[in-house]
Amino acid sequence: MNDLVAIFHASFHPTRGNIIDWSLKASEDLNLDNIEFNALPSGLHLIEQDTVYFSKDGHQGVCAFRRVKSTEAGHRGFRLSSLGVVLAKSTRPKPWRHVAALKNLIVMLYARMEVSDTLQLSETDYQPSRTYFEEHKVKAVDLGGAGDWSGWSHELDGENSNPSIMNPTLHLPHLLRILGPSTLTLYKHVIGRKRILIYTLPPVEAACILCHVAADFCYEQQVDSTSNRLPGKNKGGIDVLGMITLSDVDRLQAESKSGRGWIACTTDAIFLERPSYYDLLIDLTTSTPNKATRPTFYSSRPIYSQQASSSRGPTHRLSAIRFAWSDVKLWYELDRILQLDSSTCHSTSHSCCTPGLSDIPDPKSKLTNSWTDVWRVYEDVCLVCAGLWIGSWRGNSIQSYSTSNGAENWGSIRLEGDDDLTLNTIAASSEGGQIRTLGAGIEGRPSTSSLTNKPMRKSSGMFLGSGKASSSATTPIPDADADSSTPIESEREDMQLRTTLALLQTFHAHTSFQLSTLESLLPPLDDRPNHTIYLAPKDILAFELGPFSSVDERYLDWLVSEYGGGATLVVKRGWKDLFGIVFGYGC
């Protein structure tokens, strides 16, 4: 794991503000200017400790924050500091591998100060940090394989994986439960490579994790362009900027021009008043222990008016956005996977995945959480209504609405058997092979009766590296008795790993399905730059999207822009087309 190019210590100075008071770099060409603002975002003075992910000039980084008691004048009783590292550029940087070490190093850094009441850090105090950097700094161009990408199964369950080090990707099940069906709104923006900003209150670790997890929704499709029949115009995954502050305004404008898209988080509320900087805003402050509601999603829309044309008038406004009815089918497939491990994983508290969870317990939170969540009741009603409605105009998944298990199950929106989300259905003539192997579910996981059987996972054949189902066994991880974790903890990690792999494969299958549908509408590669795709409502149905949804229409426009090879999209909305959809003619 020799992938570090810098290590630094940032702190808050009472007269100079945020500063870097110590650093080591592998090369003097590396610029650390303004990185102290990302390492110490506003609001962290309210909490004891936190973990902050960030990026700097294309380098991923992470730091451990700690609030230390101090009697030094001007510090108001506390010293605010972060110890962070910057990683070398690679295909798949993994800053989370250094989190545990950074937390230990920052405790060691202030150990002498807390014991002897020393006010200033010395070079001797930095010696453990210096040693760690020398042991893990870059020594080879290929980073010794630390930044390679070989598929999800290799990364999460390979010989170099460590279940005790929580890869942000493994938090995918928890964050899907937090976001609910609106997850698919985020998913569409990631595929379309849009600009996504997450607003949060401290602590910020949950928002930083969400940035990385969201980028993983279709990471395999975006990064592995060589194996895709319909590659995008941008190479690599969507950019994960991590924590940003007001010092990054110019940087955001530059990143937006690249067209690659980005995901970032911030604690600066002033960004709420500048919607022109992003396309989607996720407000995590509406989902806290004191407010039993989901995060709120906002879409940034341009203002077409005389006022907006002036230099002083706003050019964009925020408009609340929710999941589309066409998202119901995919969400219920994801929710079915989440339900399979809810008794093991979800029962365990994951404080890092709870937005806005403070170190100070709130006695009102238990009372608030006991009340019925009005938004989720509304959400469930919408899902049921949407399921019944789409059943009337989309009949390509008969088993989802069949009475095979009794007439009383009609309209229960179940997703059983093969449907359009399988890679096998997408490319039956390719080398993809079957994905539904063990449990007849899209995720290729064993049945619930064997979920706790660890040897079963080793031979389950779950491999998500190239969009193909592998028949070979994945590399086994040590058994429960081979590490320090308890059998219950090992079982929970095992369940969480398999659920994450199942969810990732479901997202990848759905992405491949929609891109395959788009490919069928495109002409040969040489003719695409000057080609216009005309879509009737029945063509939109082929994408598993709603013909009446403006959100889905914009999403298709993003797909064509990224994967259409220069083609343009025109959606026909004539009365004959709409009449045919409503009454089932010409479909």
C-alpha cells in the first residue's frame, strides 16, 4: 500500500485562520495550497472527531479530525486539527485504507500535550506520522497494485481486501435505506455525469461516504470502456471531489467544463443560494435523528426571464425533485435485496451512515423516531399507486403482476423470476452467461437458508469485474476464527458484503440494459455524429421509463449525450402517440 504522495497537519489559528503547520511531500511539485480548508470545513468545531474525504488537483485524500482541549490563548478551550494524507493518482484510489492509521496517529500526536499540558507541538510529536509516511509513500509507478481495478469481487472480497477496514462501498445498503427510492434519482444523475452537491451538517463522514458510494453505482460501466459495446465519451468514473468549501468556487467551474461530472459535499449553506454551480442538490439536514424524514432532493433549473438576463438577477432556481414512477420496478428489486439481510445488518447501529449524528445524545431523538414517518407513509402510497399504474401500461414483466402465488398477491409489485433487469436478458447471444445462479434472484446470491454459510459465498461465483457472471470461485476471506472478530460480527460483515455485491450487480445490470436499448436505436458508429434519434412514447417504454415523465425525458437526453456518439435526441409527443400509450394501441 505504497500510494502516498503527501502527509500534512492542518489546524485553526486564532488570528490566521486555517493553516498547514506541518507537511511532508514525495515531490516538491505537489501543491497543497488551500487544502487546509477542505480538511477543516466550517462547523467541525461543534464535534469531537470526524473523518473528512477530499481531493486536490486530481489526487484523492482523507484526514482524521480531532478537537483537543487546550488552554492556549485565543483557542477558546479547544485546538481544532486534522491529520491527512494525499494519494497518488490511479485508476482506483483507496484513501479509506489509511483512515484507521490516521485516527491512531492523531491520538499519538496529542498524547504528550494532554499529559503534560504542553501548548505547542514539536518535531518529536510528528515522528510517528513521519515514519508512517516513509513506509507508505510512492515507491513505484504502478503503486504496487494499490490503485488497480479488477472488479468489485476482487476489491471487496479478494486476497488484498480487509473486512475490518470499511470500504465506503460496503455502506451501500445503509445509504439506500436512508435515501429510499430517491436513490434512483441520484443514480440517473451519476449515469448522466451531472454535477451533484450534498449539503450536510457536521459530522461530515456520512456525506463523504455517500459521495464515494454514489460514484460506485455505475463505476464499472464508466471505467471499463474497453469491454462496453457502447462506450461513453468520457473515460473513467465520475469525479469524486469530496469535501468542498467556498475556496473551491473557481475549481467547481473548471470541473464543470470537463463534462465528466462530479460529486461533492459541503457544510457551507451559502451554496444553497448558488444553484448554478450544480445540477442536483441533496440536503441531508432534513434527515437527522431529530427529524424522522428522508433527505430532500432539489434540481437546479435555469430561469428564463428578463430578470435573469441582467447581471444581478439569479440565473437558476432550486426545484424539489422526487423519484419517478418508472423507478418503482428497479427500487423494489433493490428493496427485496435489502430485506434479505435486514435482520442482520440493519439491526446494527452504523453511526457513520447517519447524517448529522452528533456526539451529544439528544433525549428527544428516541421520542421523535417513535412517531410515524409521514414522508415514508406518503412514499409507500406513491409506490403502490405507481406500481398499479405502470402495470396498466407496461406488460413486459408479467410475473411481476401475476397471480401465480394466489389471487390475493395481484398488484403486490413483486419482482420474481427473470425480467428485463438481467444481463442474460440484455445480451442473450453474448458471452455474458447466466447471472441468476443460486437464488434465482438478479443478484446471484444464495437462498436465505444459506446466507450465514460462509463457504457458500466463496463458491458463489459472484464477480462483477467485467459485466459477466463468473463460474469460478471468488478468493476466500479468512474464516471467523482466523481473525479477531466475533462470530456474530463476522456473520454481519459476511451478510453486508454479499448484499453490497448483489446491489452493485443489480445497478450494473440495469445500466447495461438501458445502454443496450439505446444501442439498438443508434446507426453505425460513423453515422452517429449527424444522426437524430426520434423517440415515440412506446420507444421510451422500451427503456423501462415513463413516457409522461419530464425527469425521464431529461435522463434519456443525458444518456444520448454521453453514449450516443454525437447523436441528438428528439422526443415526439403527438396526440396520436399519447393516445396509443393510454389506450394500448400501437405498442
